[in-house]
Amino acid sequence: MSELVQREEIVPKPYIEKERYKCPFYGFYGNARMGGLIDQEGNQCALITNSYSPCKMETCGIKPDLRMCVFNTKENREIFSRMKEMRIFPKEFTPPNTDDWKGITLGQWVKYLTSL
């Protein structure tokens, strides 16, 4: 996951605490209209884009962790490294009473997850 983090990433504080796994793509789906990854709050893998798909690790009874995922290939790590500025919308970071939140970067999200 280190290829997704820039040292200067500042991680905002979440508004609520929520259990998360060590995979930045777990529980999210891609949304072209919003231009990023949207929190689905359940077992979904954002890396499988052709349809809804649950995390293969979790369906096998393993805690989701990108470091051990079958999608963590050399080719995909190169793609991930170019995704640092992609916007992601985790529920716990959504400010209360707002309709116009721009999300956080994938790099910030990864830095937050690695700090857990």
C-alpha cells in the first residue's frame, strides 16, 4: 500500500469511528458521476468493476488486506500508484450536515488505514 501514500499526505480526522480493514478498496464501488470511490458500507470490492462483487478474501473467511490480495500484482501496483489523487468518500469522514463534500484522496485514505 505504500505506493499509494505520499509522505506529505495530511490525514483528516474522522467524524465517527468505524472498523476498517487494511484494504483501501474494501467496501467501496466506483462512481463515474462522482469521480471516485463511494462507501458501500459492506462487503464489496472496488477493484472488480464490471459488476457488484464481494471481496474474495472475506468470502473465504480471511480479513481483507491488500497486501495479501490476488489483485495486488506488479501491474496493479503501477496503476494504484497513479490513483493517489482519486477521490474517495468514506462515511466516517463525511462532515455532518453537508451536501457538497469533495471527499479525501486515496493517498490520504491509505495513510489513515495504515495508521489503524
